[in-house]
Amino acid sequence: MNTTTNVSNQSSATLPADTVLKVIINLPDGQSEVEFPNGLAIGSGVSSEVQLLSKPNGTGTLIGDVIDFTNGTSQVFTTLGLPVGETSIKENFSKLDLAGYLTSQDINFANGTSEFDVFSGLANNEVDMGKKFSGLNETGAVIEQAIDFENGTRQLTFFAGPHSQVAPGTLSIEQNFNSLGQLQNDRIQLATGNVQTNLFTYDAAGNVISDRVDIFNSKGQIIASSVATPHATQLVSAMSSFNPPPAGSAGIVQPGAPLSHGMLAVSIH
């Protein structure tokens, strides 16, 4: 059976091999540090751990934690010194003592949502991937996802759900950006079963010169098509009932709506 012992009371040389050594240090600011220099129970995968707690004698709330794992990786958790809106962050590293490279991180937010970012072990053409969840600690529904690719492009996807920034009547929005950060195309899944796609073209200065809009019904048939330019001023009534959010209006990145789109032509099939 594994036991926990404060090593200040007993020499580690006389302890059974399966004993968990524990050192408690009370700090001047009223907090305390708990150290497990030889790790936790056999089979835990932890080779050493240092915890920071909010009260003396190893009590109170966990506000910091550094762990070395037996597989040669490490992890740090903290609730201190974070940006406004974040309540905790956990980072995983490829080597012991928080060395090597960052492989993943978990962030909890004050609004009750969370984010999980991965920087290694992805598909060959992916650099990193992030997912935002409607609940804390990666629980609830996935409401946002971002993937960065080796060629400099990026894909953002937004889903309906609690804390989602997707407009009512929309189930999901997928946005694809080129290596210059310009929105190339998007796909909007509407609750009606219809799908809207937008294809943007740019001039050499990076200004939008056209936006092709296609509307598909639930059977994949095109029911409306249009081309928008900066100089057109009116939307054709056949499109008005769909009213999706403008490209870039929600989510992880705010690229901004490229233009106020007007229709030059609409073809109903």
C-alpha cells in the first residue's frame, strides 16, 4: 500500500520503496508549497511534482502546479498572472523541467468556456489546431475550431451552441484564409438546410474586387447565385431571407467583413 510521509519527520533512506515522500513548506505570504520529490504512487506516471496552494500547511486552493512525468515530458498549471478573461492555463512540454517545446495547452475562461490548443502530433500539413468548448476543462460542445497549415493558410470553423458567436439561424460557418490573411472562401450552413458559399477575389493591393455567392438547397442544388462588387448597392429580394452573418463577424479571428456587398446579377435555377 502506498503511504504519504513528510520527509522532515523520517529519513528517506529508511522508507519503504513504495512510500510517497511529501514536503510541505509554508511561505511568508500565507501560501504553501507541497513537494513530491520522488513522484506519486507507483503507476501514476509522475516522477516529481511541486504544488502551490493558497493557504498554509498544504491547504486551500491549488493555484500552481509543476509536474515531471516518467515518460520524459512535463506540465505546468497556473492561475496567476494571466490575461484578463482567463482563469487558468495548463501547458504541456516535450521534455522534463518545462524544457523542449510546447506540445499543447488548456485554457479556462471566466465566462465558463475553455480552449484546447495542440502544437505537435498533427497531420503532416498542420502546424497547430485549437478548439474552443462551451464548458470548462474541454467539456460541452465544440463551438470554434482553428487550424493553421504549413503553407501559411488558415481555416476557422464556428458552430452553434452555448456561448457560440454564430448568429441565430446558422448552424456552422467555415472560413478559409490564404497566406496573406485574406478570406478566400467560406461556407455557411443554415438551420433551414440551405448552404451559402462565398468566393472572394482581391486586387494587388489586397482589396476585395468581387464576391461570388451561391445558395444551395438541402439536396445540394443551386437555388441562387450572385456576384457582388464594391460598387453595387442593392441586394436582390431572392437572397434577403437567408441573411447569414457577414464573413469574419464572429469567432477566434475578426478579419472584418470585406465589403458591403451588392448584387450585380442573380440567377435562379
